[in-house]
Amino acid sequence: MNRKGILVVVSGFSGVGKGTLMRSLTERYGYYALSISATTRAPREGEEDGREYFFKTKEEFEQLIEEDRLIEYACYCGNYYGTPRDYVEDQMEQGRDVILEIELQGALKIKEKYPEALLVFVMPPDAQTLASRLRGRGTETEEVIRARLARAVEESAGVEKYDYMIINDDLEESVEEVHRLIDSQHNKISRNLDFVEQIRDEIKTFAKGE
Ligand code: ADP
Ligand code: 5GP
């Protein structure tokens, strides 16, 4: 049977652990295709161009927009972030499940363009844990941390637009939960109409005694 790829959007407040979760998921299950975004934000220590992000200048990013090479983009805390079109379309054509780890505005644009996309929101167990993970990461100044927490308040108003939530308490459990969630989507009737049709026809043939 022809297995169609699922487009999965994963969002969540800054510092909730989306990046960590997606890294573990793709390491454990090699068949997920994790899209690498373009951004104008500066690389954090340890980040490499082409691995975490494609790091771009504002001019380069605006060129990508102009050439329609992003399927969505948004401004987040003063920087552009966007999803390169080619990779997502190629991987989907090959039937792979593609994961976009993007923020709320981008997620809504994806839902508009791809109504069958699965939207998942990663939640912290509580607000205190979120703040201490964000600070504990040690990659942002206090000013940026405050801007990101303010953005989290805005994003929290959009959670109902998502299909499912995952509470990222124990990392291992969260990885398995995300995997099961994506995997279960393959069994939706609406994604298997060709197979349903085929079985219907076969049963008809049998019922006629052929
Ligand atoms: P995001 O990508 O959502 O901004 P990160 O993946 O960078 O968040 O995680 C923020 C911090 O929280 C990191 O220091 C990471 O190691 C830690 N972290 C992520 N998930 C968990 C978890 N389930 N339990 C404890 N710490 C976590
Ligand atoms: P960070 O700077 O912490 O890596 O990412 C900041 C925010 O930008 C996160 O919410 C992340 O999910 C989001 N983001 C990363 N890539 C993209 C993208 O391609 N498009 C959109 N809309 N958001 C993105």
C-alpha cells in the first residue's frame, strides 16, 4: 500500500524543549524528515549553518521571500524565520513524514495551505519549569528571555488552533508520545481512501461468488 507522508507542525513556547525533543525523535526514528529553517537570528554557540538553521542576512532572507522559496515565514522577536519550500515538497513527494518546528503564525499559514497537516503544541509541565529551562539553557540575555516569555503569553492565546498537545515533562516519554501521535495519523480513514475503495471492490467481487 502506498503510504503518504504527513506534514507535522510542532510549536511551543521558547525553552519548552521542542528542539531537544525533535532531535531525539529524529535520532531514534530515522525516517522522519526534519525541515531546516532559514533565519536572520545569530547562531548560538554550537549551532552550525545548515544543521540547526540556514543563517541568513536580512537581505538574503528578503530575497528568498521575493523568489517564493519559502512556504511560510514569520517575524519572531525581531528576526525572520522561514521554511524552505524545496526540501518539504521533495520529502513529501517521497512519502516521508516531514516535521516543521515553527512558531504560531507560521503554523497557521501551513494549516491554511495544507489543511490535512497535523498541528502539535508542546507544553511545559508548568510555567516555572518553562522559565527555568529557558534561563537554564544559558543562550540568551535576560532582555531576550523576557521578550520570549512575553511572546509565550501571546502564543498561549493560539493553542486552541492546534490538534494535539504534548506535555514535555519526561523527555523519553515525550519522544514516544510524539512518535505514536504521528504514526497513528497514517490510519485515518481520510488518508486511506484508495485502500478503502480497493477493499470495497474486492468484497463485492467475493460476495458475487467470483
Ligand atoms: P526550545 O527548542 O523549545 O526553545 P530547547 O530544546 O532548547 O527548547 O530546550 C530548552 C532547555 O530545556 C535545554 O537546556 C534542554 O536541555 C532542556 N530540556 C528540554 N526538554 C527537557 C525535559 N523534558 N526535561 C528537562 N529539561 C529539558
Ligand atoms: P529559536 O530562535 O529559539 O531557534 O526559534 C524561535 C522561534 O522560531 C521558535 O518558536 C521556533 O519554533 C520558530 N521557528 C523556527 N523556524 C521557523 C520557521 O521556519 N518558521 C516559523 N514561522 N517559525 C520558525
